[in-house]
Amino acid sequence: MNKLFFICVCIFLFSVCHSGSMDSAFAADTPFTVLTENVGEENYIGADGLVKGFNAEIVAEIIRRTGLSAQIRCIPWARSYRTIQTEKNVVLFSMARTPEREPLFK
């Protein structure tokens, strides 16, 4: 289920970035931050300090192909979730469905 959800998020991000009615938040010259959490092989901080992993590579490729200006950061999920609720131009990816998070989403 997590991989299917992640693929749907990626497709959504990709389609928003290429739509004719692109919101200014996704304009190529507007920098934004992409947040994720450290979840083993999916997303982790490499020895060089950059976010690595299967999911991070997919998101990095979407960013590259769309020409957007974005930085991928790996921080704890609770802080990421709080950040997307309070700041503009922030995206969160690769969320796991857990009992604690269940009441936060529909």
C-alpha cells in the first residue's frame, strides 16, 4: 500500500507541474522544499549529507525533469507534517500509514 500511495503522490506532483494552469507555487523559478523522513532504504541521509534511497531518487528525478527549483531534506516526520501545515512551497513524501497517523487523514 505504501508504494502505491507514493506512486500516486509522484504522479500528482508531476501532473501539477506540467498542467496548463500551474499555480505560482509550482512555477519553475519558485524554490520549494521537499521533506521526507529517514525510513531505511526508501529515504536516508547518505555519507555525503544528501538524501538517498529509492523514493528520494524518484522524487529527485521528477524535480529534474520538471525543471523545478527544490531541495530535498530529511527530517523527523512530525516536524515535516507540522511544516507543511504552516509554511508555503513545502511538499512531504513517502508517508507510512500508522495507527497514530490514521486520525490525521481522510
